[in-house]
Amino acid sequence: MQGWADYHTHSLLSDGATSYEQMVLGAIEKGLDEIGLSDHVCLKPVVWAMQEVDLPVMTRQILEIRERYSHLINIRYGIEMDYFEGKEAEIGRIIASLPLDYVIGSVHFIGDWNFDGDHSFYGKWSNDELYTIYFGLVQKAASSGLFDTVGHLDLIKKFGVFPESDLTSLYEETAAVIRQAGMVVELNTGGLDKPCAEFYPGPRWLEILRAYDIPVTLSSDAHHPAQIARHYQQAVHLLKKSGYHEVVRFHHRKRSLVKI
Ligand SMILES: [Zn+2]
Ligand SMILES: [Zn+2]
């Protein structure tokens, strides 16, 4: 794992199981040379995310741990920020108020429905319709220009919900918007442990992203130290097979490329 980074992790401050320090120690144990701490920030008052009032605590803790472990590992300050249509100004204000290295933009809500935790509305639409609604929101999140990275691009498949037809044209349209916005997409290995049993995004998607020349980060969505850099060998194999030979790292919201 020497030379690897993990750009999507959660601590106790949002819905992770442990402190930042335990996550950092877990990353050092895995041999990573960089870890991004990226707790949830959400405008809605949900239990799994940081609320705005608590953000100074997060900043203080991350700056402190970054200083304390700087001789052992690079620590990057990220957030996983929820996108809501019509709330762009408010989201932008929060992002601008924090000394961040990168921002993951994620869609976890369709309207008020938190679809990656609450099963109640699956079946309301056909899967194709659901995918069209979801990727419409992903496109709006990308076009907002607020975020650096698209979080778990095809999260809508989490519970094994796959489209009825071939949605290649929807994927290509979405990839074109992401490309136009100059964004990065994460290869998030966490999906492999969910009912969908695939990385986010899956292999077909990765081919499309490569064709659109969209760069990637590598991440685990770890909510526990044991999940840091999970399935990385398999992920790197898939990236290379898809034509990727570099991954992105961030510092002060500027990106650099590292060979894999
Ligand atoms: Zn997420
Ligand atoms: Zn996450």
C-alpha cells in the first residue's frame, strides 16, 4: 500500500465509528502516505452529518491532528457535502468558510428522500426513471461548480437496484457534464461491500469516464479504520484495465497526478 492515498473517510464527527486519530493511525498501519478526512456536511438536520454550528470543532481537530502526525503521513482536509438543488449559494458559503483541500459533492437525497438509507420509495418509479432522476441531480451538482470530486457516482445502485435498459446515453450525457465542469470522479471501493457488490462507479462507467478523459481519485468510504484502503488491489487492477495510469491528489483545492 506504500504510496497510496484514501480520499473518502468518516469519523465520529459524522457517521464514522472512531476519532480522527484512530482513522489516521489506521491509515499509517495500512502504509498509506496520505489520508483525506471527509466527514459529511449536510444542510438538512440529519444525524449522520455535521451541522454548520459544529464545523469549527471539525476544523480545529483536523488541523491539530494534521500537525501532530505530519512526520508520518499527509493529512488532507476534505468534506463530503450534500448537494441540494436551489441551495447552491448556501453550500458555497459553507465551503468557502473552511480551509479545505478538497470537496466531495454527493447526492444522497431525491427531494426529501434519503435514498441510500431509507428503502421506502424504491418501486415508486421504474429503475430507469429513478436513474434518470438521480443522474439529473448529479449533473446539476457537477454544473454548480461547487465541488472538486463526484462522490460515489452511481450510488443509486446501492441496494442492487439496476436499470431495466441500457442507459449508456444517460451515462455519456452525465460524463460530458462532469468533463465540462472539470471535475474528478472518485473510484469508491465501498460499494463492493454493499448489496450492489460493485465499486462506485462500476466497470462500464469507468470505461465511459476514461473515454471522456475524466480523472479519478481512489477512496474507500471508510467508516471504521479497518475499512481504510479496502479492496485497493482490485481497484487498481480495474483502473489499469480501464486505461487509467494516474490518480488525483488534492492540496488547497489544487490537484496533482500520481502514477499508479
Ligand atoms: Zn456518501
Ligand atoms: Zn461517505
